[in-house]
Amino acid sequence: MQDRSHRSDLRSIAHRVMLDRGFLPDFEPRTIAEVSGLTPPEAHGGPIREMTDLLWFSVDNDDSRDLDQISYADQSNGHVRLRVGIADVDALVKKGSAVDDHARHNTTSVYTSGGVFPMLPEKLSYDLTSLNPHEERLAIVVEMVMADDGTIVTSDVYRARVKNQAQLAYDAVGAWLEGRGAMPERMAAVPGLAEQVRLQNDVAQKMKARRHENGALDLQTIEAKPVFSGAEIVDLVAQQPNQAKELIENLMVAANGVTARYLEAKHFPSLRRVVRSPERWQKIVDVAAQYDTTLPSGPDSKALSDFLSERRKADPLRFPDLSLVIVKLMGAGEYVVDPPGQEAPGHFGLAVRDYTHSTAPNRRFPDLITQRLLKAAVAGAPVPYDDGDLGGLAVHCTQKEDDANKVERRLRKSAAALLLSSRIGDRFEGIVTGAGEKGTWVRVLAPPVEGKLVHGAENLDVGDRVRVKLIRTDVEEGFIDFVKAH
């Protein structure tokens, strides 16, 4: 592999792992042909509000090109009125089309260290259906009037024409909001945008506080992103939470809740996103007991939330490892059909009962399904999916999300192995993150990577600090092997 770049190595591995997991990493000729003739959609199918003059903005990762949502807020009768504009992907991706067939198969964009495998062709997800700055686009708008305590007073859903006035980035906005950095240039270039961001952040923080009062979990797992110099990987950087990410997260949680309740009120089925009460709650109780904390005998999100908040303050270095343990014990999320008039399980981790995925239709098929349901409900049209089709899609989307997570995790391991491949024999400080029949695992602090401790694991347990020596890497398989160093 010496004559190839790190990027191409990882891209090749990602392509192979995508195929192994049953994905279609490439678009078929019929899909490409279908997209080549597409042009920006005309406004039709019911009343569409003209909202291009509002101060909409987006916040996403620095390198994001598939912009799914924008937001705007103003004062209304002593309350704050929030609007979340969601890209109208259905306007161009018609149910049963070749593009839709590909999206229905993969169900998600897959973001790997070897590159992005978008759910929709780039002409759509990066252009015609992306809420790109200074371009007029059709959108589904979720409107919420917020009380001062972070609760939603009234809400509505409708179609509109919108225009993103500024594409902002999480890290720069987060640093500015937290007083760690200067105002981003793109924000400073738009009069009134700074005040707009602060207003939305204020509401988002109130919503966050309200959710945590109700038991939303404060979790932080480490996701390391590769840093390239040209085509060579030179570092892995752990992604850190900040107020800009929280702003968007809280707006999306609120919008997804409104969407679920809107469909229920219209007597439409919905595809809910649920995380059931943990079946392994007793094991979570046992974990808390190791920190001299007693949790109730039955699942209690508020008690668990309080415990996690205390641990974050007490030991921020090891908190991501505790978070990972809790995430695994809680179990994975899943999609389920919620027929009208029935009550689906809620989302234990978010402490909300009504929750669907609706805010990312460029990159998640469940969101596109929800968008079609919403548009039909708004227009008074028939339900576009029958219960059997929705049930099959719920199972399929759950499985493919799990597959996507495995692909992304596998490529993070390959990227880590590639970064460390020239450091055989080096010693590192680390923390034991797993200890069981399958082996003992250690997370190295710098760079933030995890590997297997193949020798010297006796008497070590999760949370123990240990000094290790790197003895082997396997980029193709994503293996990193350590031995205990003295």
C-alpha cells in the first residue's frame, strides 16, 4: 500500500465494507440518468407561503454539503416563535422512482473515514434538494411558539419557499456562543444574524433544561474524526460538544415531536423513532452502584440523568467511557409504526413520548417517508403508505441503520490503525474500556483510539488506567493490538 494515498486506501476499504453489509455504494446507470434531467421543482400541490425574506440560517459541520434544515425565530406576544425549515426532498424524489428505489434500499447516507456514500445522488443532496445559501428552495416548515420555560404553546406545519441567508459551522458558532472565539465571518457579514443566533440559542438552552428536568440523558461518547494533510492522515481529533450543536439538537428534537403530534392529530400513521425502557436496567443499577449511587429498581430516566450529570462533573475524562457503557446497556433505537389512535413507546434517552425522524430527508429515508406523510396530511390527501408497507420499512430502516453504524465504526478503526501504523513500539497512556470473555480493550488518550490488550490484561477492569505498548496494526481489518508496558 506504499504507492497509494491514505484517502484511497480508506475509500477502497469503505467500498468493500459497504458491499459486505448489503449496501449499494454506487448509483446504477438508470438512477444517474433519472437525476441528470432534473431541474429545480416548481411550486405546486397546495398553498405555499413566501418566506424567502426571513433571516434563515443553517448550522452544521464544517464540511457538510447536504443541508437539510434551516431555522428562524422572532418575538410573538411575549413568546418566541421558532420556525424550522426542512428541505422538500419529495418535490424531486418521487415515490417509486429509480432514485427512491436506491434510497429505500440503503435508507441512509453513510459517513466514513474513507468518504461519504450519500443516500441520494450529489446533484440532489448537495444541490437541488439541499438548502444551500442564497438559493430559493421549497421546504416543509415546522412552526413552534415557545413559552419562557421552554414548553411549546402552539405549533403548526405548512409548506413554504425559503432562502438560507448564511451557512454556519458548529465549531465556530459554538466557540463564539461560549466566549471562546470571535464572531464567525459569515455571521458578521449578515446584519441581525448574531442577534438571531443568540435568540435561538437562548430558547434551545431552555428547551434543554426542560428536557433534562423530565429525564433526558446527558451522554457523551467519543467520535474521532480523521485529519488529513492532502491525502495523508495525520491525526484523529475527538469531536467535542458545544452550544451550537446543542442549539440544533434541541430544535430538531422539538420539531420531530411536533411532527409526530401533527400526524396523530390528522389521524395519520407515523414512523416513530423509539428507545424502549432498558431491558438491562438491573445492570445499569449495578454500574451506578460502583460509584456509590443507588438507582431505583425499575427504569427511571430522571434518576439515571441525575447520576450521569454528577459523573460528568466528577470525572470528565472517563465520562465518555461511562456513557458508552450506558448506551450499550440501554439498547439501540428502532423505528416502529404508530397507527392513529394508538400509543407507541417513547424515546427513553430523550425523555419524550412523541418522536419521529423528520428533519434530515436528504440523508435518512425514514425522514423522507415522514415528509411524504406530512405533505399528504397538510394537503388533505390520502395516506401514501399502507400499514404493511410502513411496517416492513420500519424493520428495514432499523436494520440498515445498524449496518451503517457498523460500517462507520469499522472505518474509524481502519483510520486509527492507519494513523498508528508507523508507531509500532510506542507507549501510550490509556483507560480500560472493556474487560470480558472476548478480551480486554484500552482507549488511548492521545490520539483517541481503542485497541485490544493482547498481553498483560490480568486483574484489569473497566475504568483502570494502564500504560500500553503498540505491537501491531492491521489497516484492512481495523485491528490495533497493545501489550501492557512497564
